[in-house]
Amino acid sequence: MNIPRFSEIQVGDHLPTLHVSTIDRTTLALYCGASGDHNPIHVDIDFARKAGMPDVFAHGMLSAAYLGRLLTSWVPQSALRSMAVRFTAVTHLGHQPICTGKIIEKFEAGGEKRVKVAIHCANQYGEGKLMGTAIVALA
């Protein structure tokens, strides 16, 4: 990992894009087991249809985890100071999450040089699914 330095980062710079595998039933079942979130709307098609959905869909926190991976592919986990997201749409089966980030602020706090990153998760059609911000400390 080539860790960016505060002096090399500019407002407006983009993080390397993270392309994730297409969401399928196996992904959802594995996430249920890993997260402990066994809400049937994510794995039981009959339950999802009774709730008015055409099929099961991804956990919102799965996409949030992908945004976390976007950040930790760019800097070590120890550099993360905060992350906040807002869910904006459902991620359906067959969607491929694409995560992006953009530096929106440089500042110092707590004796550290930090950057604020706007983070976004969309599908392959450009439809937004999550948006948020993260604070990262850099040397």
C-alpha cells in the first residue's frame, strides 16, 4: 500500500475507485453469517415479496462495509478517525457496487493532519445507494 502523505493530497483529489463483485444470493447468505443479521428480507424471496419487494436485496451495512474497504484500500485502518453514511436506495440482486471517494477538506485536529473524504456507493448504472463522509489522519 502506497500511503498518501498530507502534503501530497489536494482538495478535489479522488481515491482509487473500488469495484465490487455483483451482488448475488451467495453474497447475501455469506454476509448474513458474517454479520449475524439474518433478516429474512435479505435471503427469503417469499418474505421479500410479501413485504412488497420484487426479490431479496442487499443489507445496507454490506454497502457500508464496501465503503470501509474503499478507505482501507487507500490508508491503513489505524488512520480512520470516523465514518458516517446515509442510505439512499436499495441495492438489488445483480447490482455491482462501485465505491468512490473525493477529498473535500484538509485540516488539523487533535495534533494530527487530517482530510475529510466524501464517500459514495453507486451501482453500475450510476444510481446512488449510500453517501457519507470519513475523516482520515495522514502523516
